[in-house]
Amino acid sequence: MLTFHSGTYRKLEVFPEMGGDSSARLCLRSDRGEAVHAAENRTRVTFALQPHTVYALDTGGAAVRFLYLTDSEDLFERGVRFLGTEENVPMPHNFRPHFGRFLAPSAFCFYKGYYHMLYRCDLFGNGQTYLAHAVSRDLCTWRELPVLLTPPLEMCRSDYRKGGVSDAAIEVSEAGVRLYCTYRICENGSGKVLLLYRMQSESRDMSTFSEGVPISFTEMPLSFEGPHLAETAEGKYLLFGGNDRGAAAVFLYKNAGAVWKTVLREKKAKDWKNAALFSIGKTHAALGTFPKAEGEEVCWQVGTFREDAFRVRARGVLDFGGAFRVPKSFPAEGRRILFGKIGDALSYPREISAHGGRLLVLPARELYERTGEVLYDGLGENGCF
């Protein structure tokens, strides 16, 4: 039995672990004598709350380790309020979620005064991927918001399937925000893709999203990685990475005529992961992650994008050493911000600029404002101090 005070929050969201007693029922009772029951066999159970009320949650034998309070007037400033005691070791400035395993950042945007991050996480360590949401005003301090997308229920009930949300992209316009995402469900063990589909939804406040609408692509190969959003002077496109005739490649999907267009190939690699294509200054740049004999390498290419073709003028390595992975960049207030994954946490923010026909990457100015602060106090992990 878990007892809590709702404060100013108006919702309780509970994430039962699938595979337990399917007949178990959750029961929420208030100090006013009201009781609400809900079946356990869902990936997410939501209870409406009365503010400033004491509640008791009876899990009825269901396995519940992840739950939080949400829906308040100042949610972006406070974040959700987690209940229970199990949590990850906090890191002061390298974001890591309160609970579960941080898999990778998926998409970022700047919208109405806040930086938003969508990231993939494995809540229970069973290979089921959720798309979560965090918000920040300064790129350094992040507050967790409600989980956006959960794995399909039919997958969570199966022991031989894993996967869920495999990637996402955000498009910002005057009308609001459009979210594109991919669900990829694989066979546990072999990794064989059993189901792949894409959907889009919309929001005007980056808090609530419309019900997802499936996206249909003509002749869409299962091996494509994405979606990502290509932002160029010519317009915005959906971008995918993958393999074209044995070489790593970047593809644009154009709705007009429903055709695929190979815009960039890298013959020295077999797959192009975390593809990015964007205008920067008076030039264009592409980013990508390429497999190596040991680990992966994040690289950049600078050139011109014209008539759906990218012509490379210069290239280089974005980050040396292999620790920085899954690069994700986005435009914000006249600059381009870059994040990635470092270990099991989010990297520090960086800024990308173009100088002398090359890409220059520097720490974001927000980090300099924290001069004198202890950014990280080593815990002795991996033999480091």
C-alpha cells in the first residue's frame, strides 16, 4: 500500500510490469472515501486526482515500480513527481532519468521558451522501449515530464518479442509541433524484425499530443533507420539512414510522387546511423555514425545540397575516442545545438558552427555560465575518479 499527497497535481500515472498476474487490479482510495479500480493488464494506467488530497494505492499483487504524479499548472518548471524509493544515482548536469535505463536521445526542439528532449528508455530492463520527455530552460538542468509513448501492449505480453519506439523526429512550425516516430518490434534473440510501422501526432503545447496517425511509405525497406528531419534552405524533408547497394547512405523521402531519393553515399561504411542534414551559415552539413572494427565513429561532411543531391567538399571526425555516440542536433535561437550519449547519460550541450569550409564544435555558452561549479564528482565507476 502506497500513501501519498497529491499536492497541486491532477493525475497519477502507473506503469505495471507485464507478465505478472493478469487478473490483478489496481485500486486507488482517497481520504474522502472514494475508490477507483483499474485493470493491471495495460502498459500505462492513469488515475484522475483531486488536488491537495491524500491517496492510498493498492497494487493488488501487480508488479509496480514506476509511477509519478503529473498534470499541474507549472509542470514544465516542476516536472513530474516520482513516487516510491527506487531510483538511479543522480548526475548533476549529465541528464539521466530517475528510473530505468537511458538508451539514447531521439529528438530535440526549442518551443515557446523551453528546450524539449525526447529520449528512448528501457524502464524495466526487458528490452521494451518507451519514448520519454524532459524539458529545460538552460540545456543543463532537465525536468522529467510524462512518458509520451509506450510499447504496444501485444508486445509487452510476449516473452519472445522486444522493441518499441526506435526513433523520433520533431518538426516545429507556427501551427505547432509535429512528432514523427517509428515502432520496431523484433524477435528476442535473433533480432529479426517482426513489425515496423511509423506514425505522426501533433501538439500545440508540447504537453499533450493528438492520437497517432499511421504514416504509409511507398516501398519502405525494413532496414532503414530513422526518421530524422532534414532542414535545408530548400525546405524540410523526412530523412532516413541505411544501406544503398552495399554502401552507407542517406535517403530523403519526398511526398510529391512518393519517391525515395539517395542524397549521400559513403562507400567506406555499410550503414549510416543517426543521419542528419541541415543548413548552417551559407553551407550544408551532414552528420552520421559509422560502425568501426571497435565501436562507432561520429563524422561530419560539409558541402552543397542542390536538386536533392549532396556534394561533399570536406569531411572529418566530429568526436574522437568513441565515447560520444548518437549525435542529435537542432536549431535554437540562431544557433545549432548538439547533444549525444556519453556512457549511460546525456552529454553536455555543444554548439555547431561552420568556419573555413569545416564544422567547428564548441561547448554551449550555458556551460561557461557555470564556471566554478562542480559538474561531476567521480564515483569511481569503471576505474575512473
